[in-house]
Amino acid sequence: MKNGLEVFDFKEEDEISELAADKYLSKLKSPNFDDAATLKCQFLECVARGAAVQRKGMDNIPCVDVDAIDGDYSFDGATTAASLGAVEKEFSKEGNTDLDVSPESKYTSSEQQPDLQNDIHEFELRDSFSEAPSPGKRQVNDSLSNSPLRIEPVDLASDANESMNERSPSSPASDIAADNVSLNGNMLDHCVGNIPVDNIDGTVVICLDYVLYQENCYTGVSAIFSPDGIKIECSTMSDHHGTFSFERGIDDIISIHCQWFQRVGYMTVNLKVLSKGAAEAESECKTSAIEELKFAVFDPRWSEKQEAITSLNVKYLAMWSTLFEAKIFLFLFSPLMEMDGDDSPVRESYFPNFDEPFEEVIYPKGDFDAVSISKRDVDLLQPETFINDTIIDFYTKYLKNQIQPEERQRFHFFNSFFFRKLADLDKDPSSISDGRAAFLRVHKWTRKLDIFGKDYIFIPVNFNLHWSLLVICHLGEVASFKDEDLVNLSKVPCVLHMDSIRGNHAG
Amino acid sequence: MDMTKTVQITLYNQEKEEKRILLKLNSVGYGDEADQYCYSISQRIPLRDLMLDFIKRVGVTFNSVRFYYEDKPINPAFNAKCLNMKDGDTIAVSR
């Protein structure tokens, strides 16, 4: 055993490995430990137990010699947590394992593992819990902290990832967690395996996909929310930014903006914080008083976490805002129109007599020329169907409403009927070129507005079964426009035809 | 456009007679089947009735035609009154 004595410095890690082992124990009892939910539940149950055991263990005189089986056992527990699994690898290199199973096979066959070892080791583990602070686990910490492992963390992590994926494909976040643990022994304080810890001392740990902070991107990060503040740390192995740690008291946090992509279980969070005090300001922060930190979480069960975090301290709740994924996305692609929020389009059914019942969505609600979209229109968004004018009109309206109200004056959106009316194609194709007749058909359209005052005019065009867009830029400049100004004029009047298919319209 | 034949349809509420206005239809973008219809309609009857009547006569589905008054699509629940339609106004029909 190398560095046997140093082992005792890592009490927190001891505790964690205890927990991991304990967790494993409870997992063994559950036939369904692939299920992340069950896992978490069980884990929470056994946290208290583990802690109690740990305290007991601490009081005893630590035992230095290694019970390999025992150690192996706790490592098995850690196959969830990649780090400990990695240590297991280390262990088997040292030849301490009685059961000579190669690490790889353990990773991949970890589901069978319990069957092999369960019966044998459960007793021993219990023994070690009650009689001595399980030496094997101390050894784990030992080799972890003295890490030859650090040289090859990536491999280990990926090994772990594989096994993780095999076992619980439904919780990719756990992979990240696992990475964290294997990359940084200290992370064990906060992450046990793939379970973000709702710890005894009331913190919520989230393993993050990535963190953007001061123009640097960090991966393998975890965030710890506690009642007093937030702490984010990692050790970046791949980049040269060195380790990254970020800690703010709750009073420093200005706001937390979340965007939640339900479908993919993805969460992006925007954190605005006050810069840290003078001492760290030089090294860590830039001059601006407000900093921004972004991170992303891949976690299908985010909402629970969020609840847990906000329940830590009411202040979180106050600064927390969640934006559901862009409405247009939901709106257009959800046939059921699952909308929530106050400003969402409201279902209204205007045609009770129709042979098939369908729901209308009016957008923008209450407007004089609102577009009403039926289920049938939404169905046109399917592949290999043709979009109709309702969809186009809806989308122009939607875009228009996205423009800031003060900016809105600069733009004018014609509806899809304008071009049809202007060209009025079928009646007399030869009249297409007859500008005056065409003009007379639509000259009343803009009598109420100053069309020359608009910077951009948008005209959706449907011709030959194909949609395209005409953009008229800076129409008002035409009057004063001279060719020689072309070079130094910022506003050049022109007409753009945006067409996804190369070709041209006769109109 | 030669005035061959025009069908005038009257839509009104039997219980409560109101002032009626005449609305012409005008095909835009296809044929001229709408041009032969005009509607004498009570101002407070929702224009939905006009639309439904029209599509039955022409034999198309509701979703395949569009009705515009001036440059705006007509909300079927609105009536002539709330759209400020005047006697002799034209509804554009497109599909």
C-alpha cells in the first residue's frame, strides 16, 4: 500500500466512498437500479444511514491493511461513480483483488457483477461498517489522491461512460457527473456517482454540461447550490485555463434566467452576478460590476432539481425565471398546441357545426386582422406538404410582434394576399405586366399608412406553388436618389427577392 | 368582365329584421366563379354564414378559400357591422 498514512487526511472522501458503497448496497437490493429515479430515492434514503456509519467509523482506529474484497466491493459501488470505478482499475493493477476480474469486464458487465459478488460481500461489508472504518475504502481514497490515475483520466472517464451508457442510457447527465468525479478527487465532496446530492447540509449539486464564463468554456463542471450561495468548480483537463472555480454568495446573484428545452431535456441557465470583492477581483474578475455566467445542463428531470434549489432559499425563487423554449417552436411543432403562460394564443372554436371538430388558434388574439390557425393548417408543417397562406401570415405576424415596438414603425409587412391581388394571375395572365391595372387593384391597401416612410417592406409571394419573399429596402430614398451617390449612400433603395429555389418569378 | 348572370342571396335573421347591405364577391387569383354572387346580408349576421353559404354553392371546402375585406382576411365571427362594411363593398375570394 502506498502512502498508507496520508489516507487519513481525506475524511470527506472517506465519507463519500462510504456513501457510494452504501448506495451500492441499496442498489443491490433493488432489481431496478437502472432507473435513475429509484436510484435517487434509494440514495437519499441511505445518505443518512451512510453518514451515521461514517461517524462511527471515524471514531475507531483506522485500519491500514487492505481487505481487498472489501475494497473491491466499494469500488463496485462506485461503478456508478466513474472515479471510484477508475480506482478499481488501479486496484486490480496492484493485484489486490481477490476476485481477479479485469476492470473492463467489470465496467461492461457491471449488471452481472452484483450477482457474482452480492452474496459473498454483503456480509463483509456490513462487518466493516460496524467494526472498523472499512480499510478498502480508505485505500480507494489513497490511490485516488495519489493518482497515477490523473495521467489517464480521459480514458478512464470514457470507459466509465461506456458502462454508464450501457446501464443507464436515460441519464446522460450522470456521465458528466462521473467525469467530474474521475477527473478531480475533490469533487467527491459534492458528487457521488451520478446522483446529484441533496446533501445533509442542504445543498443541491448539479453536474453541468459546460460553463461559459469570461469567454472561456469549461467542461466537467458541477454547480453546488446551497442556501448561502452558489459554487461552481471543475478541473479542466483538456484546456489550458487551469482549474476553474466560481463562488458567489446568494446576495451577489442578481438573476438566474433559465431556458428549458423540454423535448430534449436540456437546460441553459444564464447567471448574472456581482463581481467579487477587491481581493479576488484582480485575479478572477474583470472590471465590470456585473458578470455573466452561462451553463447548460442535460437533465430530463431538471424541474425537480429546480424545485430543490428554490426551496433552499426563498431568494433563489425570487431571482429565478424560466423561459420555456421559443414559443414558435412549440407552437409550430406541437399538434396539440400545448401552450402555457398568459400571453399564449388561446384556443377558440368558431365552427361548432363543422363535420370534424378542430381547434382554432387566434394570433395575435384580439387583433382586428388576427390570423386564425386550425389544426389542419398546423398539419401542413409536416414534411412533404405545402405550407399555406395561413402559416405564412401567422409567421409574418409573429415576426412583426418580435420587433421592438419603437422599431416596428420602420417595417411594413404585407400579408400573403397582397401579391396575389397585385398580380391577380389567373384572370388575365397578360395583365401581369400591366403595372397600372395591378396598381389600381391594390392602391387602396396602403392609403392609411406612409409606405415611403418605411425602411423595409416585406411581401410574401406565392407563385407556381412556391413561396418566396420580396423585400423592398429604403423605398423613401428613391425620390432623392442619384446614381453618383451610390458609393457613399448608406441607404440604397433596392428590391430583394429571397427565393429558396434558384429561379425567378414572372412577376 | 361581362355581367352574364348574378345570383343574389339574402341572409338575414328571421326573428329580428335589420337593415341589410349588399356585398359583392370578387374572385382573386382563380377563375371567376365568385363574381356571380352577391349577398344581401343583415349587418349583424356573422360573415361566417356568408362564407359557408358560398362554399356550399361553389362546392369547395372551407379551408380552401380565403375571404378578404379590403386587405385583411375576414374573421368569420365578425359581422358586417364590426368591419364597417358599406353597401356595395366587395369581398375578395381567393384560393
